[in-house]
Amino acid sequence: YFDIVVGADEVPKPKPSGIHIQLTCESIGVKPDNAIVVGDSKYDILSAKEAGCLAIGVSWGMGSNKKMEDAGADLIIHEMSALSDFLMSKR
């Protein structure tokens, strides 16, 4: 299902650093400004923003909407179907 998986042991800094996202993008040949990161915490959003990606927060995870908004989320999505629709529209 995945072309690459980058874990915390494979990068010098943990989230909120965006280095793991940058490494992932580089490995699959995608520029970060053409990538979308979907996460459920402020750390996911901060990492995506540092890497230069579009940052989408989902409200059904561990983090709070307010913290994701404050971290700079480009969009907060509240239903899986809306996330699917959004991602499909970007293909």
C-alpha cells in the first residue's frame, strides 16, 4: 500500500520537524508544495507546514481542532467522505 514509510528512527529530528515529510517527498519524486499531509494533531500540521506541504487536519483523531487551526492547518475536515472527496478533487 505504501511506496515508503519513514519512522522516527530514520530522521535526526522528530515532529514537529518536517524532515520526515521532506525525505518522503524526495524518495517518491514529489515536490513538497505538491504534497498533501493529512493529520490529527498540531504536530502533524506543524510538520507539514515546515516541509512546505498543504496541511489538512481531521477532527476525528487525537488532536483538537483549535490546536490544529492555531498551528496553521489549511483546512479542517470533519467527515471521512469529505476527506475522500477533497483528495479526489486534487488528482
